[in-house]
Amino acid sequence: MTDKKNSTFPNAEDVLKFGEQFTRKFFEAVGQHNAALPQSAVKVPLPDAEALLTLQQQFMQTHAKLWSQMLQAGPGETAEPVVRAQKGDRRFSAEVWSESPFYDYLRQAYLLNSGYLENVADVLPIEDGRNKARLQYLTRQYIDAMAPSNFAATNPEFVKAALDSKGQSITDGIQNLLKDLEKGRISMTDDDAFEVGTNLAVTPGSVIYENDLMQLIQYSPLTDKVSQTPLLIVPPCINKFYIMDLQPHNSLVRFIVEQGITVFLVSWKNATQAQANATWDDYLEKGPLTALEIVRSVTKVKKPNVLGFCVGGTILTSSLAVLRARGEDPVESLTLMTTLLDFADSGELGCLIDENSVAAREATIGKGGLLPGRELANVFSSLRANDLIWQYVVGNYLKGGKPQAFDLLYWNSDSTSLPGPFLAWYLRNMYLENNLRVPGKLKMLGEKIDLGKVDVPAYLLATREDHIVPWQSAYLVRKLLGGETRFVLGASGHIAGAINPASKNRRSYWVGEAECAAPDEWLEAAEEKPGSWWVDWIEWLKPRSGKDIAARGRLGSTKYEPIEPAPGRYVKEKS
């Protein structure tokens, strides 16, 4: 038993001395685990003495209060928390964490410690913004990994599940772990609940063309009348296209077809050794440029509408710039969903990309080779480790549960490999050197690229909580394109904000007519509207889609005969 009267918290001088030593050692250890950090970042300078003193005093005082509460608590008693988890953090939400003074102290002590380290990382005097962001990222990785919820000995939910199941949860957790080791990845959903082409990507259509990098799908009309001007969709090549065609109730593709728009879509091939030498120019030439020619041939419309999502939008816009450099007027309008063209602030992903890491890719796979899809998927999961890694470690392995069926997470686990030359060029010229925004700086397919010559009407969608494409960076596209733009900001993140079905009419979006120079100024003047941005976009697209004509029952043409039913073979290939 602890003698409460004789229990004292360490004095302020000891805590401050320990805090300074611990802070320096912790951040030096973080720096040493990242070879890309310069020596100045590895030997981490402490913050301003006054700022560090303030942080340590706050840390000491709050910890002293927490320690005192635990010592004074009677059996089964817990006091009002001195610190709470951030909104959306569900790691400690179960009642068992608050029923015991020990576990209640454990979770609060962890939250205090992690909050302190995050605060120190924020005020470290590292001038290079990318290096500082990288150190903040690595700090968060350590913090997330060391949560008491991740370990059997410090997770009361593990103990409760084991007692309630008479040990069966432990057996089930070990079996789940062994199965995932065979898979080579953590299970995020019930993989047996979904099959592409059966209950995912089921909007009817046909593949009417294919080459070694993509298949082109034309979707069957679902209305008697269709708009004369078709829409070509270019999804990202870093993952499978069916994020845009999940199930009928949340399929963006189906929604568009139901509005009477003839839709064509690029389905990128999951790269194999046969594509190991494919370049950025290859993706432009064999992707959007080829697809545009076929769409024009099949529909007899000279200027289709086009839509690009994420890196698909970067590829699409680059292709349009090539055509404009050749003197062509290729499309009626451009829609970009969560797309970067100015990479000055490239989000959390950008902090992982620097000269050393890009040079390493260039040396290993830049002249030929593949980036395995699993490696790419792990990088994206690490950006949201608590949501996409640790909650499944706890649920699957510690508690012996099985994840629920969730179409979006099935898609998230369906990784895609990329050709090394394509990836290395993309990382250097976009993320590292930010060359695309500079008129004439880059050559693609022999043409100097100037995004300002892409002067068609453009609809720009960003999402407010996007950690991959910060919405402020997506807003900067307005300064680069040469035509009129409509900028819309959706609620939620990179995927949930973009794939927000109109049928459910959830969340909200912001619209504003002012073309402010600064993103925050635009948001201040913007109007928030309830529901899905899909409705706003289709109202924008319809007037640019021409007159209504009778829907054609036949897909493709005599030159481009249907090859196989949608979604085609390419999207079903596994890494």
C-alpha cells in the first residue's frame, strides 16, 4: 500500500532538469532514426529557454495534479480528468479505462506525455520547414506506437475481453495475427465480403480499348436521353479506380450516368515488370491523350468534358497543357478533385520526401523497376496510424475481433504498384522541386508546359480536412490555370469528402464567388451549404454538356469494339 501522506511529487527543479534531458535525448533519437535529416536536425536544438520552461512548468503542474488525484482516490474512485483525448480519438473511450484509478492514471499520463512532446516538436527552432514537419511526423509515429492501448499488459480492454471469453479472445487474436502475417498486411475489413465486379465497381459498361498502361471503359446509359458532350474521368494511378464506383448507393460514376452524362473512364493497369520502364510521358501519352482521341472518335464530339482526381488530375492537366502547347483546343471544361498543381505545401506526404529519399529512388528504380503497392499503402497508412494501423492491431490481435465489412477500407487495402521511372520523375519534379507551376520549366512529350494556357472553365474541389492535398494548396490552382474557376470546399478528408453521395446528403460544402488571393480570405467570405458537393457540381457541368440527344444502345464503335464487360481485367489484378 502507498502511504499517501508521505508520497510527494518530485520537486520543480528535478522535474525541469529531467524534462530538459529527456526532451533532448528523445528528439535526438527521433532524428537519428531518419537518415534524411541533416546533422543540424539530428542534434536537435532545444526551444527558447523561456518557451521550454513554460512547457515544462505546465507539464509538471498538470502531472502533479494527476498524481495527487490517483493517490487520493479510493477503491473504484476516479476524479474528473485533468486531460482528455482529442476529438475523434477513441482509443480510451471504453468505460474500463475510467473504472480503475490505475488505468485512468495510465491513459491520462500518456496523453500528458504525448501532448508535451508534440508541443515541444512544434516549437523546436528548426528553420527548414520540411525538416521540421518530418520531425513532427516521426514524433507522432513514436507517440502513437507507445500508447498503452497497444499493449496487452496496459490495456484493460484486453483483460476484460480475455476474462469474458475465458481466454478465447487471446486464441482468436493469435490466429488473426498469423493469418495477417501470411497476407503481409493488417486486415482492416472483412476481405471475403467484397469482390470487384460482383458487389464493387458494378456500374454497367464495357472496356472498349486497352494498351499496356490502361483500359478505357465506356459506361452504359441509364436514361433515355443523354447530354451530347461526354465526360472522361482520369482517376489516380496510385490506387484502383473503383473508389469512384464502389457500390450503387455511393458510386460517383453511377451518379453521373444517372444524370444523363455519357461517361468514359481510364482504368490504370497495376504495374508489373512489363511496365517497369514506364515514364511520366508514357502515362500522359497512353493515358489521357489516347483516351481523348478515342472518346472523340466514338462520340463525334471534338471537345469532351474531363475530370481528374488526385494525381489523376495532375496527369490530366499536364496532358491538356501538352495539347495546348501543340495549338489544340482539346476540352470543353476541366474538373479537378483534390488535386495538387502547386506543391509548395504538399501536406503530410511532402514531409517524407527530400533530396536523399528521391535520389535513393532514382538510384534503385529510377531507370527501371517497381515500387511495390504494399510499400505505398504502408506510407499512406502511417499518415493516420491510429486510424489505419493501431486500432486494428488492438481490435484484431489483442481483443481477437474481426473487422467489419467496409467497402472503402477494402479499396484502401487493394494496393497498386508503380513504375520506378514514373514515380522518381513525379517525386522530383512535383514534390521536391515544384516545377510544374513554373511556365516553361518542364518539358513533357517534347513540349514546354505552361498551365496558364489551359484556359477552359474549371471546377476545383478540395476537402477541408485533407492531409494529402491541403485545401489551401488546392486553392492555389486558381492562380495557375488560365480560365475561369469555381472553387468548392467539401467537409471531411481526402476520400470521405470527395466520395460524399448525394443520395445520403450528408456533411456540407462551402462555395464562394469571390476570387480572393488568399485561401483563408475566400473561406471567410464563403457560404456553407448542407449536403453533397455532387449536386453543386452537376449543376455546373450540365450547361457545359450540350443539348440532350437520344441515348445510344451500343457501346464503342466499329473501330473500338467492346472487349469485355466493365470493370475489366486491369482493376482486378493484385500487387
